[in-house]
Amino acid sequence: MAVTLMVVGAIALVWVSVAVVYCAIWRCTFHQAFLLAPVAIWHRLGMRGGANLRGKPPVLYAVLHQSQLDPAVMLSLLPDDTLHILDEQSARSIWLEPWREMARTIAFNPEHFFVSRRLVRHLKGNGRLAVYLPDGIRPDTKPYRLYRAVARIALRSGANVVAVSIHGSRHTLFAPAGAHSRRPLKGLRVVALDAKTIPELVEQSGDENGSAAAALFDRVKQADT
């Protein structure tokens, strides 16, 4: 019994110590770092553009949703006043409950997502909003209207857009079954591009007649490369 207690105590000490270090590195709360620490260690979590996750609001985080691990990572890394728009599976998942308790979350069906006045008001009030865009959407498909809706919300609110992709996520055990080859020890790297408004993204595209949705789509794709 004594040996067991010593081992458990040592694990707890290491866990807390790692969380303290990650708390300083990621500029998140201890609660956030504590929950993410095991995932970060197991998948050797790295980050590029971490400062972009803590930029001045209003900000809309356009997160490429590649696996059920993504909401857990983002709930741990984004400021805890961020409103997360989760897919129905993530909103109901039992194992994600500890992460959902750290921030405000609402569920949505990506096939019925529309421009919500409530979300626009939330952003106009210097809010933060994280929207998870399903992986694999193409411009010539029906689900692409989700990009149109998100782009309009960002445009009407004047929010900055931060495109985020967790590289390697679609190859973890949390990825959809049969979608990609799975590797239990796959490394993860969070890539967050610098904040841009929709007009800035359209201008950056070089296409004067380009749409807001196309600019957002290209920006998210850029984060994933």
C-alpha cells in the first residue's frame, strides 16, 4: 500500500509540475493546463502562432475540426471566456465534460447553421467565438454554406478571424473511423495564423470579386498546410 501511494503521489507531482510549466508556456489557466497535460505529453504537443490565440477581441476562431480531440485541445488553449460552438457529438460526449465545464459551449448542427444575431452581438460586445468547421468540406458541396454563414458573422461583427488547425489530429485514435490511417503516438502541432478581418482576407486573396466564404476557406486551408 505504501509503495502504491508513493507511486500515485509521484505521478500526481509530475502531473502538477508539468501543468504549471504548460500554464506559463501556453498562457492559460492552471485548470486548462492540468486537463491538457496528459494529451500534450502523449502527443508531444507543439505550437506555432500561440500568441494569436490570445489576441484582442472581438475574434472568431475558425478551427478545422479533424477529430474529437480538437475541442479538448482548443478548450484548454483558448481564453476561458470564449464561446465554443460544438458539434452535437462533442456537446454530448461524456469524456469531454471536464473540458466543457471550463467555458461556455453550445451545440449546433453544421447542416442547419445560419447567421445568428446573437453570435454577431456576442462578437460586437468584444467577445470571442470558436467555430469548428468539419474537415473535408469542398466549395462545390452543400456543407460549404457553413463557411458562408461563418464568414458573414465575422463580416457583420467586424471580428478578427484566427484560422486554426491541429496538425496530426486527423491521424489520432480520436479521428473518425476509417477516415485516415491512425497512429496512437502521432505528434500534434497547433497552428494558429495571425488575425485578419474578412475584408483583409478578401484583399489578400488578390481577387477583387472574391467572396468572403472563399477567403475564409482559403485561410483555413492555409492553416492546415
